[in-house]
Amino acid sequence: MTDMARVFAVLVAYVAVIYGLTANAVADDMEARVASSRVVVMELAKNLKGYLKAALDSPISIEEKLLICKAGAPEATSQVIEESGFDIGRTSLRVRNRNNAPDGWERAVLKRFQARKDAGEKISDLEHAEIINLGERRLFRYMKAIPVGEVCLTCHGTALNRDIVVALDKLYPEDMARGFEIGEIRGAFTVIQGIN
Ligand code: HEC
């Protein structure tokens, strides 16, 4: 081997090692971000369930129950945002509160979740993570699908009680989150972590 070829071979090996390390570090970083996103999603789900249970268990009118959800959902969400430093929320292709409407990226992921479900995947397995470049900034984004369960039908189902319809029409005139059935995708949790 000539000196030149030797230098070149060493250089190639060196670059391969650095590249390998970097690729590993990126994969590790991605995994850590997915793991921490799962934790905050669980935390938010737990907080929201607390508000929902309080509303459903109280001997109050359905409108008052809905008002607890209306105030409780953003309250539970900002608590978790404050504790974690991540931006987190819930979204759906059919929202009740337009503040929860998906942005373009979220809409595309929600549509892919629906296609994956239609192709036979379990809703509990539907999650997606990606690094997004936004000009100078890089963001880690994560979404996890939310299934419709039995308890959700009272306020999101097909055969809604008349009082609920009246209260929903009053509080959410643009409501699109009715007519769901058990086993459908209700929406998704969505997390953003700033990288730089
Ligand atoms: C007591 C009625 C009630 C029940 C039961 C209920 N929700 Fe909701 N849900 C609401 C209200 C009200 C909102 C709008 C909250 C707001 O203004 O931010 C909402 C909003 C949501 C959102 C946010 C997206 C959007 O449409 O604005 C998701 C996701 C959601 N609900 C899922 C569920 C799931 C899953 C269940 C069952 C585990 C459930 N809900 C049970 C009343 C209810």
C-alpha cells in the first residue's frame, strides 16, 4: 500500500467509526425522547381521568359536568407542560374544542394512524416519532393514538342523551366529536420537545 492509500484507509475507518457513533447516539437520543414522551402522555392521561371521574361521579347537571371537562382539560394539560417542559396536548381529526385542532403534521399522522388501524394494527400500538427541521430549529415530535372506550360514549358516542346534546350545542357549537363507537380512534396525544 502506498502512503497515500494507507492514509486514505485510516481516514475511511475513522469516518466510519465517527459515523457509527453518531448514528448510535442519534438512535439513543430518539429512544430516550420517545420514552420520556410516553411518560408525560401517561401523566396527562392520568390527570385527565381524574377530572373526568370527578365530573362523572358528582351529582351535578350534565352541563356542569361538561364545564368541569372544559376547564379541567386545559388545566391538566398546563400542569404537565409546566412539570415536563415539553409541549403536550390532545388532538383529533374531529375535535370538540377547536383549540385542539391538528396542524398539518398532526393531521397527516392522524390519517396514517387511521390507515394503520384499518390495516389491522392495534390502537394501543399506534405511535409515531420524528425529528422536524423548522428553519434553524429542530423539534422532536411524537404522537400516540387514543382509543374510544365505553366511558367515552356518554359524551362522544352515537346515541347521546338529549340533555347532553343541548349542553354540547350550547358550549361547543362547532363540536365534531360526536358519533364515535367503541374501538375507533378518538384522537391522539401530541408532544413536542425542543432540541435546539
Ligand atoms: C363528561 C363528558 C365527556 C366524557 C365522558 C369524555 N369526554 Fe372527551 N371531551 C369532553 C369535552 C367537554 C371536551 C372538550 C374539552 C376542551 O374544551 O378542551 C373533550 C375533549 C376530548 C379530546 C380532545 C380533542 C377534542 O375533541 O377537542 C379528546 C381526545 C377526548 N375528549 C377523548 C375522550 C376519551 C378517549 C374519553 C373516554 C375515556 C372521553 N373523551 C370522555 C367531554 C367528555
